[in-house]
Amino acid sequence: MTGILARFRNLTTACLVAVLVVLVGGAFPGRAAAVDIYYFSPDSPQRNLGGLKREMERFFGQADFAANFQPFAHYIDFDQTVREKHPPFLFLPAWYYRLYGEKLGLRPLLTPLRGGSSSYRKVLLVRKGEGIAMNTLANLSMAMTTMGPDDRRTLNSILFAAHGADANKLNIVTVPKDADALLALALGHVDLALVGKQSMELIGSINPKILQAVEPMAESAPIPGPIFCYVPSRVNMEVVEQMKQLLQRQQHGLNVLEILQIDGWLAVQN
Amino acid sequence: MAGWRFKINRIQRVLLGVAAGLLLLLSGAGSAAAAGGPVVVVLSDAEAAYSLPVATFRAELGLPVQVFNLEGDIDRAPALMEKIMALHPALLFTLGAKASYVAKVWTKDRPELPVLFAMVINWQHYGLVDGQQNIFGIDSDVEPGVQFAHMMMLSPRIKRVGVIYNTSLSGEVVTAARKAAKVLGIELEERAIRHPQQLQRAYLEMVDDIDGLLILADPVVYTLENIAWLQKRCMRDHLICVGQSENVAKLGVLMAIDPDIPNIGAQAAAMARSVLSGHQTPAAVGVMPPLGTKLYLNLRTADKIGLHPSRAAVDMASQVFDGQ
């Protein structure tokens, strides 16, 4: 009997809570549900994803724009979640857009600028004095951040084919960040490392000793930078325009450019 | 008659030749089947931490992969391994101590079957690579050189780093630390201890000569009491201290570096490819440190010891503890 009464009391409490939630929700009819923004940028020097999420949500909060900013550290995790949840906004590598943009219905909105450019370069590094040349790369191991499922084709087009080499003959070890690739090379765990030029210079500026152990062998052609996309079927154009203006607006206090470590945006003409 | 005998012999020879050819073909088919079998992942249990490394391994390897689970029960091993062996696997990728140990035992008489292990804490304790040439793996501890490099990124003043260790448990790590220190141009101050109670004396002996301390995940060093004591002393002595595991940084040690667990699958795929292609033997690959890492940084501690890392250095951390 006591059990039944207790259950009844629990049920009543649950109902009261539900009613309160509905009433409180009704008291703020203008408050929209938070918009999901997924972020995956393996070549960005910004690895503090917890801090990035906090600052981006604070930035959107200050503009009274309810957003759930979700950064991802790993490609698999990002790709799986995108396919399951279909977020309306995504910040992603250009290779992801090239491979899946059409299938996922992505539409480019903005592309970030770093050093005034919307593209970047990668540098192929070897340990000093190893005697490795572009024509002796077969079976060597190379550490780099992910460039997607068809990374070898991309690598040939941006770097190896121009030197008469073939990325298909390399054993690629994917690492989460450029610093890992650089350290794996410097400490002798891989034969080559392919790292973003900007990251290499940044790491070199805070720890010059690491760069002293390695030397550049070749530089890639310009690689298109990441793209900020939206999915037309998941968000109305009013919100898209609001997002675009918000990101491009220079505001006092929190600066989105500083948070994302970029120096501007380039609007993409659809 | 002689001709007949000769004739019989010729037929016998032809038959023998055909039989030998067939045998060769069959044995060739057998090895092709073995080489063409799937790569098998064996999990020690249903640990959630295994899911992303397995997904990454599968995606990066680009070969058929089948996953089996020991479900934490070593008694299931015989039935499970019989099932796995019937598939003629090309390689076993084992995650966790139980699966790795079972694979070692089951491949003792199958030296042609490579076993790649990962996520085994203190793998040396299980003698995983002892007496077998078919086993290779990924260490659960980050390479000391990576820890030194991050210390240097936070503070260029680092010249001498201390390390306290137990010779029998961490001899190999300290050898790697010496090599890395040489590459990075820092001096290593070493103190070997036998019991956890000897740590404080070892620390006090060298504290005046060092700028930083490498805290190893050595069971003799790594006790709750020792970590709590070291955390306080490092702060008091303004030392750049680096440990392993997020909790150590959360508790107040300046920084910690952990393996990036999902990335273990990507690294394992590259190592597996190297062996499956015949480019390297498992013994030649050996046990590699995890190449993907996560840096945890405690900015409250940095502030207390008067360290003001650059924004660029802070942004390299996967997680920052700053009281917010």
C-alpha cells in the first residue's frame, strides 16, 4: 500500500514538474531553440576545444543568438554525428565539403581568412641528415592530420605528383594535431611529417629546438581552407543571414576572429 | 618388361608430378586464404573506451575487419579463439590486457600470425613480447620526449629535468627519456628508488638542480600520497612538472599528457598495414609510443608558480583547467 502511495506521489511530482516546464516555456514564447553548429578543423592551431565551445557560446549569447557550438577532435566522431543529427550549420575542412557536400545538402556560406588568404600550405619535413629524397619515399611512414578518406589522392594532387612521387606508396599515420606529427618525426617514430606551415612556424616560435631536429623537403600547393556551411533544408534563410552578419560583425568584447584564430571572412557566392 | 616398368615409372612420375603440383596449388591456396582472411579485433570487454579506436582502425585500415569480444571472461577464450582461428585471420588487433594475453598464448605456436596490442596498462608486466616474434604494440604511456617538448613550449627556461623511477618497472622509459633529452638539448637528472616511501628523499636530493620534473606512471612513484606531495612541492619549488592523466592536472600538477585514445586506432591501422604489406616484421616494429596526444594544462598552478604561457601555447592544450 505504502509502495503504491509512494509511486502515486512520484507520479504527481513528475506531472507537476512537467506542467511547470510547460508554463515556464510558455512565459518566454520568443526564445528559440538553440541552433547546432558543428566544428571540425583538424589543421587549426586551436586545440582547446572545451575553451572554444565556451567562448563561442558566450559570443553567440552576447548577441542573443541561442547556439549550441559543438567542436569535434576526431574525424570519425564528427562524420558519424553529422550523419545522425544533420546540424544546420557546420564549419568543416574543404575536403569534407568536396566529398560529401552534395550528398549532405551543404551550402557554403563563409570561408575564413588567415594571413589574408583563404588557403594554406603544408610542409613535408624529414629529420636532418636522414638522406631521404622525393624519389626514395616508397614504404616510408608519414605522420599528418587527417585529409579524409581519399587522402592519398589529395596528397598526390597538392604535393607528391609534382615531384614525381606517389603518396599511395607511403604508410600514413594519422595524428590529431600538427604538433604530434612534428614530435613523432623529431623523436624518430616516423620518417616524414606533413604539417601546416602556420603550425610549424607557431611551434617553432615557442620551441625552436624541435625545428632544429628537422628540415623541410617540399611545400604543397595552396590547400583550400575550411568552409562555414549551412543546410537549407534544416534552417530558414532568415537565420542563415543572421548568422552571416553575426560572424562578420566586429564587436567589442568577445571577438569571433580571435576565438577562431582567423583574421577575416570571405563570403561565398552561391 | 623393362619398358613397361619404365612406362609405369613414367606414369608414376607424371602422377607424382601432378600430385606435387596439386599439393603446391593447395598449399598456395591455403596461404592465400590465410593472407586473405579478415583482420580480427579482439576486445577484452565491452569497455566504451574501445569504440572510437575500433571505428578509427576500421576506417583507416581499409580491409575487412571482424570484431570479437572476450566480455571480460577469460574462460570464454578457448571457444572464442577457436572461432577466430577458423577465419584464418591475417592479423589480430587486441585491445586491453585480457585479450592481448589470450592472443599471445594462442599464437605461441602460430608465429606467422601477427598480434598488435594496445590499451594495455603496464604491458611489460604481462611479458607480452617475451619469447615471441609475432607480437607488436602501442604503449599506454606517452613518450617522455613529448612531455619534455611540451615543458619547453610552456617555459623556455627548462634546462634540467628530474625523473624519479623504479629501475625494474621503468628502466625502458628512462632509456627513452635519455635519448629524447639528448635530441631536445636538455639534461636529465635521475634518481632510482625501490619503495614509494623513498620518493620524498629522492626529490629533495635533486630539487635545487632541476627546473622541471617528469612524473612517471611508475607504480612505485605513482601513489596517491606521492602525487599529492609532489603536487604541493612542485608548486612551492616553482617547478615545471608534467605527469600523465587528466586527473593529475585537475588535482594541481601544472600539466599532464595522455594518449589520444581514439587516435590509437589510426596508429594501429598504419602499423598493421606496414606488417601486412610485408614491409616490416612485428618484431622490427616493436612497441611504439602513442603518437596522438592530449595536453591538459592547469593555469591556476601556472599562475601560482609565476608562469605566463603564451596564448599560442595555451591553445595547444586539449583541456585547460582555469577555474572557469
